[in-house]
Amino acid sequence: MKILIVGAGQVGGTLAENLAREENDITVIDNNAVRLRELQDRLDIRTIEGQGSYPDVLQQAGAEDADMLIAVANSDEVNMMACQVAHSLFKTPTKISRVRAPSYLNNKALFRNEAVPVDVLISPEQVVTKHITRLLEYPGALQALDFADGKARLIAIRACNGGPLIGHELAAIREHMPNIDTRVAAIFRDGSPIIPSGSTIIQEGDEVFFIAATDHIRAVMSELQPLEGSYKRIIIAGGGNIGASLASKLERRYHVKIIETHHPRCVQLSERLEKTIVLQGNAADKDMLLEENIEDTDVFIAVTNDDEANIMASMLAKRVGARKVITLISNPDYVDLIQGGEIDIAVSPQQTTIGSLLTHIRRGDVVNVHALRRGAAEAIEAIAHGDHRSSKVVGKRLDEIALPSGTTIGAIVRKKQVLIAHDHIRIEPDDHVILFLIDKRKIREVEKLFQVGLSFF
């Protein structure tokens, strides 16, 4: 697939890295020659220096025969104009744009071919808000991902001392919970992946990825670590777009306070939010945190646009009594360094956004993609089409499907029913199949499994 990426920042660079590994023809456009040179030195891609919304620059990049344009520059206006030019002059089939400003996002009727021709809108703020909101639903989870409109969820959790399954084979989970079905899709131990079997013994510290019907998630989590009580009190550090969006989503379910340094922004937040307490100050001020009863706070969430400020405020909050801290980290090199110590969960806006973008890039009928383990692994939801003659999966038992190495099927969602993967299950047309890949180089093989042969037509 020939893909043009406008913007070589963190999201654009991470996306180029992901797609270049999968043998796509990638061209990245940006004004920053130094950043383009860095990308070209380590990736097999083409780069064009220039303004990504200019017709001559897009033409130079090969827009006339591109399959897709993904505009993720820092400017909403540049992104939208790049989509407009690609549509009007080059008839680019698919146009994806990152848009941040709430004023644009609140007017979805704007984004149609006769106005601003954007096929897919991506808002990192909305994606991150949804991601953090899901984590708060499941205290103790490292990731919580939706499939099939929320009917099934994939949870990443750290196996901790006190979990009944620690030191036992995975098969023992059936004895502990005979009426609940689940599938452990993968285990990461000391950073290395393990494809589990019934005889795999869970060890303390393992990062376990399991899938289950949404109603059964907490029961399965209780096997891997002592269940935490639900959260009630939340402090958000940073009143920007993400902080404001989070507060708006959470204030009806939790007691929320938000700390913002700038007075004019505090006034805006107090007018916009209904129940959230808005505080002006520095979230890294120990005296302020103590005044706001940080020791009674269940979750401290740092979402300013400064990584170092987020890290320092989170570490301080944890030391003076916050039960759990969640920290937004834009620099991907920091994520592995800090998560799991004083900072419980590090959220990368790039990785959460990449999943949304990959959903629209994957071949076959792929309706959900989630990047896992900072992009090292991937979970996808694909719909099976065709019949036993035209499809490589329809009509076959799961143990008859030639899955690439490192790939497992976790569950099948059939209409409203969640079927946890077992060898005897046969895939039927329109089943939603949820797969876990620990080796992303196998993605093309997985996509081919779900592409319908010509005999179907």
C-alpha cells in the first residue's frame, strides 16, 4: 500500500516505523529536515521536505497514485487542508486527519466530501481519555481494551503475590472458576513473550494478557492479583484538552479535582465543568498536594504537555500518599524506564493513537486494532467473510487454521455471544475473531487469512 504521512513528529514517526516494517511504500512529509533525516537513517522510507498541505509538495510525494493520506502534523488546519488538496486535486481514496481543537470536533457535519473531505477523524485527546477511563474501571489493570462493541475485553495485568493462580498451571483456572471461560493470549516474562499452554505456570511479576466476556473480567483478574477496591477520589494534574476531557468524563462517577497553573484556563474549566473542583497551582507542590488530602486520593493522573513535569508530579504524589498514579508520557523512550516503579502506569499517546490509525490501514475486514507492549505486539479484531470455498477460515475448526507462529485466537464474538477460543469451535460467516500477535511481522499472513477469494463473488 502506498501511504503518505504528513507530519514527522512523535505520532507520524511512530506510525512510519510501524508501517515500514510491514512492507508498505511510505513517504513522510515535513518542514523539519533534521527530523526527516533521522527517520530516513533508520527506516526504509522516502521523505519530502515541505509544507504537507501544498499541492506541489503533495505531487512531489506521489499523491496522484497514493492509496492513503494520513495527516498528523501539529496543526489541525494543515492536516485538514492536506486532506482537501489530496481529495480535490489527486482523488486520494482514503484520507485520515488528526484534529485536536474541540471546536472542530464538536461539528462533525463539517467533515464530509462536499465540505472538508476527511474520511477518518483521529483525536489523540479523545483516544487517551477513553484509554484512561477504561483503566479506572478495572483497578489493577495495565491495559483494558474493547472488542465487538464492548462485548469482550482484553486485559493486561501484573501477576502479584496473593493471586490464587500464582505458582500454578494455567489449567487450574478451570477448577477455580468452573462457570467462567477465559483465554490467556500471551504472557510477557522479563520482557520476553511466552505463548501459553495449559501447563504454563504463572509466576509473580508476569504480565498476563487475557480475554473474556466483559461481565467476567473482574473474576479473572482476582485469580492473578488480590482485587483492589473501586476508585472514588481522583486528582488530575493539567487542565489542557486531555485533562478537561477526562474531568468531563469522570466527574459524574468520581469525586474529581483538577490542578491547572494558568488562571485564565482555570476560569474556563470552572465554567465548562459541572462537578469538578478546579484548583490553580502547581501539581508538583508538596504543600498543595497535602492540603488537598493526597493521602486520601485513589488515583493521581498527570496529563500536562510536559513529560518531566508529569513524571515529577506523579512521583511526588505517590510518595506523599496517592494510592495509584497514571502518567502521560510523550517520549516513548521514557515509558519502559518509569512504569512499574513509583509510577504505576505510563500512558503513551502515540501508542494509543497508533491503534486507531492501524484499524483503517489493515487489509481484510479489520474493525479494531490495539497496539500492545509499546507497539511490540498487537491485538486485532477481524470479521470472517465468505464460505468454506472462498475463505481460509470460515467453516474450519480453530485447530485446522494455519495461524502464523506467535499468533493465537483469543475469542470469537458471534452476534451477542462471546465464545472463548477452543479447538473444536468452527468459524462461521460474520464471526468477529479476536487475535493476538506477539510478532507484528506476521501481520500480512494474518490479514491474508481473512481476505475473501474471488470465488466468493
